[in-house]
Amino acid sequence: MKQQKALTLKTLTKSNVWEVQENDILRMWETAEKDADFKDNRRHFVDVIRSAFEIEEIKIDKPVVIQKYEDRGFTIASLHITDNDSGKYGIKKRPIMRVTDLTYENIRHISAAKLIEVLDRNFGGGWDSLSQSIQDIIESGFDISTTTLPKDRLHKPGGMYEKKVNDGFEVLEITKGAWVEAIFAKEKPEVEKPVAKVDDDDFRDKYDREDDDEEDDEEDLPDDKYGDDDDDDDTFDEDKLTEESYRTTFDTDPEDLNLEAEDVTDDDDNY
């Protein structure tokens, strides 16, 4: 399990809060109460803590009531979560007992042995019996591989089982009649994502170079953005004008013209 140094309420997230225990929370809370901006951020702190801890207000401050909370695994302390509460609360880390307790926030804060324990407590049907969402959560923090073989072949020397165990994998065996499904789990190394940094001088040099390139491009352009008039294909050329290209009449049968003439009346003469 990885531990971060000098965690405070301000640096707690819904992921790293799984690394601390009840007494750590109480110590952080006591320290944070001294800050001037504590009340402004109190609700946020509580939301983060509640993602990994159960918090219950103790409204009846009697020894018998306190004892019942302690028997349930709660640590009792004064927190003053609101201005109107009694000030006494019980706090308990949320247990990870079932596969439905696994989340993207806590999956990297359990060991492979703990994962195998959780899988063993919830299983029966094997890896494929898990929902896709649960598989995705588990595989975000662990390398998972499975194999199903007859009982007498699973532990064969030099086989997959032996190689995986020697490579540091925890294994869960699920009996299925004469066959056994083996589920291997190993914690994935946490890889930090590189953060790209741009040097100001490099950025200014690149910006200046781009401006110079744009100016060079503008100098290469012709004075007339539409090109020279000499290259215009639509220029009128009298030598290319032929009778065929200049015709405005239509080829018509003379007989049709005579018929059209007969239809013309002498209405113009009446005016």
C-alpha cells in the first residue's frame, strides 16, 4: 500500500482518502479547524471524507449509546460538522467486502491479496460472471488473466499456473466440476502522465517564425489576386468569331413558315 506524506484535509481527494484511517481524519480535522477558511470549505471536506468513511452524529451522549457505536467499529470524536450539531460523531472506514464495493477511487488502494479475498467471497460463476463495469474497475488497477483446465493439469510443472505465481500474481481457484478456473491478479504499476511544458522563449521564437513565413507568402503573391489579364480564357478574340458561333437564326422547314404566316391576322391594320 502506498502512503502519501503530510496529507491534510485540503489535499485529500476521493482517491487518496482511502489511504488514511479514522485517527488520521480526526487529526487532520483538528488541525484544519485552526485555519481561517475552514468553515468555508467544511462541506467539501465532509463530502470527500464520506466517500470512504461512514460518519454518524451521536445525538444522545450517554455511555451506553457510545458503547453501541464502538461495538460497531466506530471511533468517537468531536468534529463539529455543522454549527448546530452536538459536536460528537462516530467515524468508521467503509469496508470493501463485495465486488460492488469496488470503485475507480479505491481499486488502487487495495492489495492483490485483498482483491482475491473479495472475489472469493462473491463468486461462484467465475470471472465472466462479473458485470462489465466491475471488470473494467478491477482491470484499471490490476493485471488480470484467467485459464480453465482439468484439475490434474492446472498445476502441471512449467505451466501457466506456476509461471504466473512465480511472476508475483495472486491466484483464485474456482472449481467447476472436473475443471478449475484460475484467476490471476497482480497490481499494475502506477504511471504518472507526463505534463507538457512550453518554454516561453521557444513559443515566442515559433510565433515570430510563423509571422515571417506569412510575410514571405504575401510577397510571392501577384499584385492582382485574380491573376494577369493576359491569361484570362474569356478574352474576346475577333479571329475566333465564326459564322457558326455567331448565328442567331434557327433552321426551319419553309412549309412550317408558310403555315405560321397564315395564322397571322391583320389586326395591325385596324389600328
